[in-house]
Amino acid sequence: MANSSVSHFFIKVFFVFTKLKSLLYNNEVRAILFQILAVVVIAYFAYQAFDNMMLNIEQRGIRSGFSFLNDEAGFAVNDNFFLEYSPASTNLQAFYVGIVNTLIVAITGIFLASIIGLIVGISRLSSNYLIRKMATIYIEIFRNIPILLQILFWYSIALSAFPSPKNSINFFDSIFLNSRGLYLPKPIMDGQFYFVVASLIVGIVSYIFIKKRSDKKHDETGIKTNTIPYFLGLVLLLPVVVYFIFGVQLEYPVLKGFNFRGGVDLSIEFFALAFSLSIYTATYIAEAIRSGVESVDKGQKEAAAALGLKGSWAMRLIILPQALRVAIPPIINQYLNLTKNSSLAAAVGYTELVTIFSGTVLNVVGQAIEIIMLTMLVYLTISLVISLILNIFNKKMQIKGG
């Protein structure tokens, strides 16, 4: 009886062993096991690293957590476009100012780089020898010089090219340009100003609705409606009319001592950084546009010529829309690179997120882990939002049913 039980036991063990062996020889099962093992190993090392980090922080008496965000910052910020900030503000407010300044230089750079890249990319295919060669020289020069050197170069040029604050270039006694930046009137945030903002939003929404109706009419009937007058009237003229009706108050910049006070200050560091990022990124956008145009089938160009379309009209209506379907994916990458390259602003002292938060606040507080983590999270979020928006646009550009 005992021998029979032992035999049954060994038979079961043998059966289980055979089953496990067959599973291990199964490629799918083996792949899953290796992945599970890899995840466990990575999780173990991550846990050990985190535990060791927390132990070192505790032994050295370093404060942890995010309570430092509520502490007084204690330093001034040169570039502050919209948010109220002073040395008495909190580190959290400084964090917000850094995010806004990063977004402003990124959006400005993307806008300028897109325009320059489009012009240069089309110029690369021009039949005019001089224009074609000038575009090629521009690309070969600015694409092959490190962006940091370009930022420092244009910053030095800007400092020496513009006059001192006392000898500022004056526009209507309201706008002043000098070696420290551009000073503009600043609207006072009161009830009247919000009417202007509301009119601008209404104008933009109305124009988008009209543009969609126009595009739908064009698709159904082939009749194209010129929407430029609607844009000028709703987006530009309407806010101006509301501005004069409600009498929005402006704070004008005034020279006090060695510099201007009041108004909006666009520093020379901002212009140097935005210009450098634009002309550098535009070289890659231009090449993407050029390759997109060259990818358009020759028959499309011949068909446009057969319809009697001039070169500029054929480019705008036939060639460029098809070229953008090829060019948009690499252009998205360049927009993301431009946004991340804005972190080089510390080289010229423009107070964006890295300079303010990962620089000044980090030196004062000393909590590197939390500060660097928040900074990385902001850049990750901005990049993902830009990628999402442009991928949606790219999807709309695709050929329907293709």
C-alpha cells in the first residue's frame, strides 16, 4: 500500500515536471516569464535605490517633501509677463512664473521657426539660382553650429547693437527699445480690460465657425469664400473697437534712474533666446518642407500647370497641402526639440523654468530631488501636449479613406 502511494506521488511529480518542461519550451510562455523576471529585477533595484536615497537624506538632515513651495522666494525675477511676482512671493509663484516664461519663449520660437522654415524650405527648390543658394548656405551654416554658441553669439550682438536705456529708440513715447529689452504699455487688469479679452475670444470662436462653414460650402459646391475680411473684422477690429468704447487703462513704461519701470518688459535675453532657437530649428523644418515638396508626385505638379495655375497658386493649393502630410511628423520632433532647448536660457540669464526653479530655488532650498522631478514633469507635460495637438492636426491632414 505504501509502495503504491509512493508510486502515485512520483507519477504526479513526473507529470508536473513534464508539463513545466513543455511550458518552458513554449516560446510565448518563456517570453512572458522573461518579461516578468525583468520587471521584478528592475522593481527590486528601484526599491533599493529609493530606500538608500531616503536613508541618506535622513542621515544628512536634508528636508524632504514639497512644503518648500510655500516658503518665501526672496529673489527678484527680471522677466515677468503676466503673473504678479515679487521677492516676497512664494517658491510656488516663482515656479508658475518659470512655466509661463518657458511657454512664451517656446510658443514664440515655434511660430517664428515655422515661418522661417517654410520660406527657406520653398526657397531651396526655387528656380532662381541666387535664392536657392542663399537658402542652402543658411541651412548649412546654422544647422552645423551648436545652438548654445548661437544663443551666446546673438546675445552678444544684441547687447552691442542697441543703445543704452537713456538713449532708447522711442516709438510714440510709449514703446522703448534698448540694450535691456523692449518696453511696452501694459493693460491694467480691471473690468474694462476683461471686456476686451471677452471680445477677442468671441471673435476667434466666431471666425472658426465661419471658416468651418466656408470649408463645408467649398467641399459641397466648389465655391470658395474669402474669409480674410471676417478674420480682420472679428479677431482684430472687434477688440480694438471694444477697447476704445470702454477706455481700457494702460500702464506706460517710464525711465527712472538707469532703467525703465512699469509696463511690460521683453528682455534682450528673451529676444536673443527666441531668435536663436527660431533660426536653428528653422533649418530642420526647412529640410522637412523641402523633402515633403519633393515627395509630391510629378503628375500633380503637371496637372496644376495644365489647369493654368501659376507657380505660387499651385504651390499653395496643390503641392504644399500634400507636402505637409509628409513634413508634419519630423516637424513635430523639431517643435519638441525647440521646447527642450529653451532650457539653455541659463546661458544668457533668461528666467525660464530651469533658471528660476532648478537654478535659484534649488540653490536656496537644496531639495534637488523634488525640484528636478517637478521640472522634468513640466517639460514632459508640455512636450506631450504639443505632440498631442500636432498629431491631431496631422490626422486631419491625412487623406480620407487612405
